[in-house]
Amino acid sequence: MAAPSLLIYLDGNIVPESEAKISVFDHGLLYGDGVFEGIRFYNGRVFRLTEHLERLYESSRSILLNVPLNFEEMEKAVLDTIAANNLRDGYIRLLITRGVGPLGLNPYQCPKASVVVIASSISLYPQEKYDLGLTMVTCATRRPSPAALSPQVKSLNYLNNIMAKIEAIQGGGEEGVMLNEQGFVAECTGDNIFILKRGEVLTPPIAAGGLDGITRRVAIELLAELGVPLREVNLTRHDIFTAEECFLTGTAAEVIAGVMLDRRPIGTGKPGPLTKQLVEKFKALANSTGTPITYP
């Protein structure tokens, strides 16, 4: 049986997915010129919606992209799209493209940006991987220097992450660890990374080249509630190899253990007790808090 057609928000209208079309001259398609957010909703509530939208507008300001909706209008577009699809649990992909313009890089020739909101579902990994943990591979592809493009901009050009993801899969892993130009751990291809070592949790500082992840922030809050000390510090592969536990955080992946790097087991090679505790606390928080969705 075919999946039911989704309803998509496109520039002020909610339309069937068969009618949700953008021009081939949109600079988001031609040049990857635009920004996006991935947002989860659980049990009829959107998790950390305000923080996601704040980051979206920061990304837009960073690349001088004028968003045609104000904050409240964008929030309404997200909530209305979920409600129109009558979904209680799922994933939002929110995109702002530079809009239609002539061929050529000049963004000032695009008179108006386009906004797209997709409410659907996402499943990065089967439940088995949450039970057993992920196998990771160190990628040769490095995170770009902040002098080239700030890692805090969630741009539509995701080739750096995609090429690293290809390396990870071809190397027999589910996720890839990405280093910066100095050889320190920045993040994974789609997640932030944490390790447990000698009773404290360590994670790379944002300055190492990773995204200031929303789920990363939540994990830091939950660790504080648990009384687990945390430090942001430059990490190397050695630190991961010798860690007692490792876990990854991301909106799509949520919280998931990393149990092997470059064919070497991390700790016992299984999700550790702290990671399991954090997973449960995250689930409880995500399913009980958030911006409520009003359904018709």
C-alpha cells in the first residue's frame, strides 16, 4: 500500500507534496545557497522549537539571507504543517532557499527567499543499533576551517558531511568521526560526540569545528542533573580509543552509543551504563516537554 501523500508548506501555502515544487532556477538548488533545520516532535509537542528557530535565523543572518517570515510566523508555519498532516511524532525539515534568480552566483539578484516545511518521519538507525551501539570510522575528509565557512551555519551545501558519510559506510561503519585541520576531533558526520573517561564526560569545544547541536545542549543539561562532571576539551582518536564509554547526540539520531572506532572496541564494546541512563532521561524529557501542536 502506498504511503499517504504529505502536505507541504511552501511559501505561505500548504499544498499536496505533488504540488510542492520549486524552480530549477532557485539558488538553493543551483548553488546550495540556503539554510535548514531538522526538528523533532514527540507526543504532540515540538521539542526545543524556539532553540531550533533561533539557530535557523542565526544561520540566515550569517549568510545575509533575508527570511520572508518573522519568528512567530515561522513558528506557526511549522506547527500548522504538522497539524495539517495529523502527525503526533515525527521530524520536521525546514528549509530557506535564496530563491529564484538568474544563473550566476550573485545572491542580490534573487528578490525573495523561499520557505519550505516538511513534516514526516525519520529513522536513521534500526532499534538494534540503539541496543548494540554504532560502529564508527575515522574519516579522511576533514571539517573545513571556520575561516572558509562557519560550522554554525547549517547550509544546504552538505557535501563535506556527505563525503565523510560515504567514507564511513564504505569503511564498514554506520557513522564517521571527523577531525579538524589540526587533527582534533570536531564531530561526527551528523552528530556531536561525547566520551566518558575517569568519571567525567569530555566533548570537543564548538571551536574545534562542530555544530552547536541542540541535542548536545540537552545532553549537557541532563548530565548536570545527574551530577556528572563535564569538560569541553580538544580530543584525539587516542581519547576515544581509551574511553570507558562514547555516545553521540543529534536531532535525528537522538542519543546513541558509539561502541567501536576503526575496528577497536570502546570500553566494553557495548553501550555503557551512563549512556543508557542518558538515553532514558532524554526520552522522558522529549516525550513530556515542547511547544504544543493544536490539531484541527
